[in-house]
Amino acid sequence: MREAHLIAFVLWLVLWPLACAWRGDYLRRGGNLYPDNVRLMSALFDLAVWLVVGFILIKH
């Protein structure tokens, strides 16, 4: 149980900065997004990441 939480936490520490960097690059390049949608896409991306992390923690 404790090992699963540790693994999930380490994955989060590694993947979160990478995901933020990817999202920043994507939004800076435009990514076919309109300016009004940038905040919505950012919020949805954050929500998706937190749901995945939460699911991993609950599952284990």
C-alpha cells in the first residue's frame, strides 16, 4: 500500500513538470486553439491529470 503511494507520488513529480512544459509549448504555438478556449483547455487538462493521479492512489 505504501509503496504504491510512493510510486504514484514519484510519477507525479516526474510527469507533472513535463506535462506543464508540453502544455505551455502547445498553447504558445497556438495549437489551433482560440484565445477564449485557452483557459478552458488548461483547466480541463489539470482536471484530467488530477483525476488520473487520484484514480491511481485510490486503486492501490
